[in-house]
Amino acid sequence: MKIKTTQLFTDEYLAMCQKMTVHQRLNFLDEFRLLHSSQPPSKSKLISIKIPEDLLRSFRIKSNLFNTPYQTQIKKLMKDWLLKN
């Protein structure tokens, strides 16, 4: 007999999810799909880039407001820019 697992969510987590925009939800689902896809993930390349401290600080603060790691947001911006141009 196969037992199905049950995932439980806290009230705080559910409240946070309700505040997400459609874009944030779609982004989460897309990242979840990529994370669990059968394809091996592409390798990441460590790079070095100079960014003004005040710009980076502001970017990190805004990323935190959207509960997104700032490096993830940088990668998302890069992907979005590639798709638009």
C-alpha cells in the first residue's frame, strides 16, 4: 500500500501566500517546476561585478521586501531582459 504524504501549512505561511501577486505566484511555480524537472540543472558561473554600494544596498532592501534573495532577483532581471530584447 502506498501512503500519500500530507503537507501542512502554517497560518502565517498561508497569509503570506495570499499577499503574493500573480507574478510572484507564477514565478514560484516556474522555479518549482525547474527545480523538480527531469533535466539536470545548468551549471552556475561565479562572477565578479562592481556595483555602487548604495545601489546594492537599496536593491537588497527591496528584494527583502518581496521575500526574494537579491541574487535570485538579479538572475530574474537578466532572464527578463533577454526575453524582451
